[in-house]
Amino acid sequence: MSSSSNQLDKKSQAWSALFSEPMSELVQRYTASVDFDRRLWKADIAGSLAHAEMLAAQGVIAAGDLADIRRGMAQITAEIEAGSFEWKLALEDVHLNIEARLTQLVGDAGKRLHTGRSRNDQVATDVRLWLRDEIDGLSTLLAELQRALVELADKNAEVILPGFTHLQVAQPVSFGHHLLAYVEMFARDAERLADVRRRTNHLPLGSAALAGTSYPLDRERVAKTLGMEGVCQNSLDAVSDRDFAIEFTAAASLCMIHVSRFSEELVLWMSQNFGFIDLADRFCTGSSIMPQKKNPDVPELARGKTGRVVGHLMGLLTLMKGQPLAYNKDNQEDKEPLFDTVDTLRDTLRIFAELVGGIVVKPEAMERAARRGYATATDLADYLVKKGLPFRDAHEAVAHAVKVAIQQGVDLAELPLATLQTFHPAIGADVAEVLTLRGSLDARKVLGGTAPQQVRAQVARHRARLA
């Protein structure tokens, strides 16, 4: 680095004149954030331009300065997009790197840009702007994943799957109904992201270091220019608040947990012990030693990445727990976990939307499994209740019937009518329809139930919602 470049870098550090010796190289590396916060550059430039326009409108800087700032920022944008912008570790972060280059390009106008603001409110604004746009992209991906699940559910509304509790066969359900349970989860995730976006989309800029500023700033104008819903009302809170980052990471953690639950089922369903589905080859890998293996690596890795995102949430909560007002350098540590959470969730949602479209369903295997678990036992109990028995008595009678069926190695539907009547004389020939898997499925027509007609009604509702 040349001496002139060193001088420029030193001048760009507003605090440097106070110090009698330069920062050590080790401390410089330890405290710098430019290696990871440079991804905020678009938000930084957008915030700076909105701030400069407001300063000019308020008469704080001249119109000529605004024109120079715009021209300089346009060149910086072009340089960054072309990959020719020189990011300097000595300038610590994205903000000082851009400001130093701007000053190099347009002189004093670049130095005037920082009037009425601090890096404290600047970085808080940048992160909010960046996260707001990322949430918009994630919301789009969540919608795509939901649509993929809805389409798969519609195709499999009539397919019978053994529903489980405690991973024991419980009752037959529509496979489409089962898939729509995840649509409900991801719909709630989308609602949470929208809620986080609303609280994120408020402007800290103009709070300066912590106490506001004596310049006649029009903060509402800047917020409007940036498409933000309002301004942060307390300068101390504005520069130190990271609730929005924690809230986002909490919402992302819940979304990843939903992905992880789905992943666990995909892994189980694809195993030979279940054999309910197959995943497209492009989402799986083989074994380096066992040539017969087809491993569901994508769902397995998603389970693992869920722990990573939840870990980021714990890290951010711990980061903030002991901080006094207002801004502290600790807050530099918010960005890497936040950035990685966004990246992980984005990649996961994108790949799962495609993965769902490649699921091959094996209805015969699902139905065979449902038959093995006496899945219509509750239907027989309900049948007896409709004949006048109290439910507890009906439950006990059916338990005896199941015990006999287990001893004989047959399904309830395979027990002779005469045998069934020994458990209660109210059982008639019409019980045969009750004991079929299809009859059990079709009978559950209550709103939110698993009957195919209800599944299709829910498919229509989700399609309309996601249109």
C-alpha cells in the first residue's frame, strides 16, 4: 500500500487524530468487519443517497455537493458490480470503504455526506434495509415451497397413508392431508416473516451516535425515500436495538424446524423399512463402499443445518443480554450469524421447493403399512358409540377385539362377523364398511379432517391464498 493510500485511509478514520500510535495489525484484523459486511454495500449506498438528498433539501449541504455525491456513488456502484472496487481492511468496514472512495472521487462533497449521522445509526439502517429485502426474497421462496406441496397433496388426496402417533400406526389418513399439515406450518412461517419485516422496516438514521443531532434533519423524508414505514422514535434504542435480527432468526429457526420435521419423515419414508416414497436421484448420493446405497443427503443435511440456525439464534440472544445502552462494539458480531441464517434458509427453501416436485409416491406400500397397524380400531369404537354405547365401553370392547386379531395374525376387517359380535351384540353386517381403510378415510369429513373431499377443499383454499 502506498504512503498516499495510507494517508487517505488514516484520514478516513475520524477518530485517528486523537491517537498517538497506529492500530496494530492484529487488532486491525480482529476488529475489522469489511470481509463480511461488504454485502451491505447496496443498502449503504441507498441509505447514503437518501440522507444526502435530505441534507440538500434541508439546506445543510449544497445542491452541487448532492450532485457530486450522486455521481461518485454511481461510479462506486459500477466498480463494485464489476468487481474492481478495492476493499481495504485498514478501513474497517463497508461504510468507511465506500466513504473513502467517494471522497477520493468527489473531494469535499464526500466528506460532507456524514453530516448528521454516525456509523452507529448508519449500520443499523443498512442491516434493516438489507434484511427487509432478504425477507421479501425468502417470502417468495416460502410461497414456492407451499405451492409445490399443495400440488403434490392434490395428486395424492385419495392415497392412504398410515397416520402415526408415537411413531405407532394410529389411523389412516390421506397422504395429501399429511402434506398439507406442512403447508400450514410454512404458511405460519410466512406470516411471522411478514410481521418481522414490518418491525424491521423502521429508520434509525438521524439518531447519530446515540443522542440525535443538532442539524435540522427531516428523518421522515429519508424513511419515505427508502420505503420504510416510519422512524425509530428513541435515538438510544435506535442505534442499539437488534431485536429485529433476533426476531428474524427466531422465525428462521422455526421455519428450519418445520423443514427438519419434514426431512425426518422423508428419510423414514424413503428407507427400505417404510418404502413409502422415492426421491429423485439429483437429491441423493451413493456410498463410497456400498454400491446399492441411495442416501437422502439433502433431507439429512437440512436436519443438520437446522441446528446451525438455532445456534445462531442462541448466539444473538447471548450477544445482547448484557449490553448497556447505547451502541457497543459487541454488535458487530450480529452480522455473521444473521447473514448465515439468511443464506442457509434461502438455500434450503429453494432446494426443497424443487425436491418436493421430484417425490415419487408409492401408494401400495403406504396402504400395506396402514393395514398392519389395526388403523381402523377407532372407527369400530365410533361405530359402537353410534349404536348407543358409552365411548369408554366401546373402547374396551374394541381393545379385546384387537387382542384377538393380534393373536390370530389378522386385521380387524378379517375377523368373521360372528367373532366380532362376541365383543358386543350391537355389531352388525354393516360393520364391514366401517373397518375398511377407505371407509375410515371418507368418514372424516369434518372441517380440517382427512377425508379426500376436505383435502381438496383445503387445496383450493391454499391455491387461492398463494395465487
